[in-house]
Amino acid sequence: MLLSTKYSRNMGPKKVPRYRLTFHRKAEKFLGDLEEKEKQNLLEDINCLSEFSGLKSRLDIVRLQGQKDFFRLRSGRLRTVFWIDQKSKSIIILKIEKRESVYE
């Protein structure tokens, strides 16, 4: 497992965990139905999640209200809902939908 190093002014080097990505079958099905260009853009953003270290990143990520480890990633008109399992260091992609229908 690879770890990247970040430096904090007060604490010196700090290890940032890398996460393993897992797709739910519904997310895989939606991904398979996308046009190639949309799919590539979305997969680039999702692959950046493997180095997720909190809400401060170049990606548009927001914690879902009322949920502890559930987040949403905005990529164009698509929304990706994912869950972070801290114990197993994995991110489970639960749902990929268009903006209008993702939160139903």
C-alpha cells in the first residue's frame, strides 16, 4: 500500500492513507451506460478519491447532511454518492446518477 507524505507546520511529516475504490453494482451499471467522454471525465475524478484526505481537495466533495461517512462528488451534471470505510481504508461508490435524480 502506497502512502503519500504531507507536511504540517506543527507536526512534521504526516501520512495520508490511500483508499481502495469499490463500485456497487448499480454504480457500475450506470457507468457502463454513459457516453465515452463523460465516462472518462467521471473516472478521472473518481480515481482522485483514492487519495482523499478530507474535504479540502480540488474536487467538489460535500458531506451529506445527517450522515457521518457519506459524501457526494460533483462531476459536471453527474453526482457520485460514496461511503468511506475507515477500518478497511476503502471508498465504496454507491450511486452515480444525474443531478436531478440522485438524492431520491
